[in-house]
Amino acid sequence: MTGGTETTALEYRSEPRARERRTPSIGRVAAARAGIELRSYFRNRQAVVFTFALPLVLLLIFGAIYSGNAPGTHTPMKQVLIAGIIASGIMSTTFSSLAVAIAVERDDGTLRRLAATPMSPVSYFLGKVVQAFVIGVLETVVLLAVGVGLFGLHLPDTGARWFTFVWVVVLGIVACSFLGIAYSRVAPNARAAAPVVQLPYLGLQLISGVFFVFTSLPGFMQVIAGCFPLKWMAQGLRSAFLSDSFQQSEAAGSWEHGRTALVLGGWCLAGLLLSLATFKWGRARK
């Protein structure tokens, strides 16, 4: 009798452990969610077209406007522009797209439905980051192809430059993705999401050396831009594409690779912490 009772008690205590073992890991849930996100994205043809078209249109417009070399250098302005446009394109596919998408999902009840599943916020974040990473890489490849084909962009010519290109792109995608997730909470509803998100995105483009030589901007704009990832992404990409002589035109007179990595890495961590602190499955207050 006692033995049977002890066995039953042991079985009862082991049930939560068994259920815990059956709970999918954060990584597995994130991978599954990333697959769903990507399939959903590529089924939306309008989203695909507009996501890839915006940086391409900007590249074509400003590439046609600019001729000659960047002021005080022997570097074609078009090549300076391409580095900035790639950085801007990465921010568009990460920060802007994710902030708007999450605001819409919160408003239409998608997040409430996901809250009833084993998915944790971290798994949801990672699924979004993987989606943004794939799209960001594809867009970067397209911009590189157009830059080489139409504007004579010189691709990185050494392993070190390619390495710089890769880590700037990776850190930039992760940092801007987490910032987009965190910033989605600012939008009160789906209708307001696009204008609320586009304001900081457009503002940072204008002051971060995307369309203009960074040092030609007023000092206070340079200070503000230096607080955010886009300026450092653009500068890091310029260091991969342009000759070392152009670094004299940067604010510090050098490429500042260490500082670029520190700022972008810092924003990866800060963005994750902000996302965890601000994310809620329910709607934002009206």
C-alpha cells in the first residue's frame, strides 16, 4: 500500500518534469517562427516589391543627380552614395519593416493568439530577426549588383575589407531589428504605425551621411547621428568599399573600426533589453 502510494507520488511529481522536457526549446520555436515569417512575407508581393524598390529608387535617383568626385577627394560621389544607400536599405528592411509589422500584428490580434502558444517573447524576437536578416542580405546583394553594373562600384578587394563588410552588415541588421521591435510599442495602432516609424527613419537618413558627405553636415547633426546605428553602418561600409584616402574625410579622420563595432554591438544589446522591457502581447493603450 505504501509502495503504491510512493509510486503514485513519484509519478505525479515527474509529470511536470516530463511536460517541461516536451516543451520546445527557444531555438526550435524561433526557427519555426522564422520560417512562417518568411513564407508570409514572400507571399505578399506588394511588400516584397516596395521593400526592394525603395532603396533601388533612391540609388537610381541620387546616382543620376551626383556626378564628379566627393568634395575634397578623388573618390566618385556615386561610390560614396552606394555605401550609404546599402546602410539605409538595411535599416528599412529591419527597423522600419519590423516596427510596422509588429504594430499591425498587435492591433489585429495576432500577438494575442501567439501568447496562447508555447512561444516566448525571445523566440518571437529571434524569428523576426532571422526574417529581417534574410531579407536584408538579399536586398544588399541586389544593391551591390546594381551598384557594380550601373555605377561602377568597386567591390572590396581584400579579405580584410570583405570581413569588415560582413561584420558591419550583420551587426547593423541585428541592432536595427531589435530597435524596430522595441520601437513598435510607440505606435498606438496599425494605422499610425507607418508615419510614426518613417519620421525617425527619414530623419536619420538625412543626417547620417547617406545622401551627403557626413562632414558637410552641421556639427550638431553629426553629434545626433553619432548616437544611432545608421551613421556607423554607413561609415563602416564606406571603409569596405572606398580607398583608405577617403577616411580623411570622415569626422575623426579615420575609419574608427573599433568604435563602429562597439557602437553597433552596444545597440544590439540595448535593443534587445529595450525589446524585452517594452514588448507586450496585447494592444498598446489608446
